[in-house]
Amino acid sequence: CYPNPTNGVFTLRNPFTKEATINVYDVMGRLIYEMQLDNELSQKSAISLPKGIYLLVVRSDNSMIQNKLVVN
């Protein structure tokens, strides 16, 4: 995920060769957003997210990767 921190649009790179599901959680563990990522690169907007730190969870089949997203 880059740029990170972001104040608007960020790009996600799918680390898997298959489609992946991306979940965005706030610091309280609440699901904020869910999306499918089928391309290698996908641009998303964080404009609607309040400033803060979020957890991105990327899942594909039996694999999972977690990453922080900071919104300024």
C-alpha cells in the first residue's frame, strides 16, 4: 500500500496471483470497508476515511497479509 501515510488516493498491490479480498479495520477492530482486488494494482480513495491509523487485511485462499494504513 503506497503512499503511506496518505491524505487521499492510495495504491494497493495484490501480493497474490489470485483474486484477493481486502478488509479495512479501524483501531477498535470494526470493519470499515471491504473490497475485491483482482488486478495486480488498484487505486482506492481514502478521502472518506477520518484521519487515523487503519489495518488492511488482504486474504486470498489460505493466505493472509496485514498492513497499516495511515490517513493524514
